[in-house]
Amino acid sequence: MYRVINVIAELREKQVSPKCSYPFSFILRRAGICLPPAYRSIVLSCLKNLPLVDVVKRRRKGKEWHRVVIYK
């Protein structure tokens, strides 16, 4: 979990606009983590409780994915 938080902090430092969104899979890849679906949902629920971070569920053609919105 600390790797994911470090990646979010790193992305927040680099971002120029006040709000940026990233796919959750991109954040996991950047952290070097491969998690089964049960653990992904736990990490997502923890991210929802962080300040300046939102998790948005997207759906298209029956496929769901999550985007992490980071506010500066």
C-alpha cells in the first residue's frame, strides 16, 4: 500500500493542472505491484479515504475499470 501512496505523491508533485486522473492499473504498474482482484478492491477502498484523491468507476460495453483522480 505504501508503494501506491508514494506513486500518488510523486504524480501529485509532477502534475501541472489542479486535477488529473489516471487509470488504476497505471498506478499499480508504476508501483511495480500485481494484485489479485480481491486485494485491488481493498486498495481502492483505502484510496477513497485519502484526502485530495477520488476513485471513479467507469463502464463501457459491459467492462468496468477505475480511474484515480488526484487533486493538487
